[in-house]
Amino acid sequence: MDQFVTLTRALSAAPRIRILKMLEPGELCVCHLTDALGLAQPTVSRHLHVLQQAGLVRSRKSGQWIHYRLAEGDNAAQVAAMLALVRNSLKDDPLVRRDGRHVLSDCRDCGEE
């Protein structure tokens, strides 16, 4: 029960769902997410922390930047089910589509694509 509540709370904020949708194609630097969401870096980091605590995303550090990816393949059945729900939802949402196009652009902070 506790894990289910943690997962549903993690999915209860639109920015966190947008982050998960942006991470579907692969790993992204925090600066990509910050830029796409139009939110301050500390706010995005708080959202990422909630997602990581719920087991929905994983991170790795590269220099001064932290990169995030979906936690697929190394998680519990409930996490996998929630990620599948997110992956199969909102495909035609205009904001999600805009986010997807936005993260494809170069990152001005870390210089990565």
C-alpha cells in the first residue's frame, strides 16, 4: 500500500508527468528539463527528487550535470505498471508534444544535445 501511495503522489503533479514523458526517448540533462518546463532549476530538482524517491527515474552524474532516465527494467511491478500507464497516456496532448520538440534542441548550459 505504501509504495502505491508514493507512486500516485509522484504522479499527482503535472510537471512530474511532463518530465516522465520527456524522458521516454532517453536520458536528459536537468538543464534540458528546466528549459523545457520553464521552471527554476531548484523546482525541477524537487520534482525529480520526488520521482526518484518513488522509483520512477534514475540519475547519473556527469561533471557538474545530473542526467535522468526512466527507471525501466530495474523496478518493481507497481513502478513498471505506472511507467506503462504514463507511456501510453497523453500522446496527443499539445503540451506534451511541445515538450518533446523542445528537448530535442541543444542545451545552452551543458552543451549537450
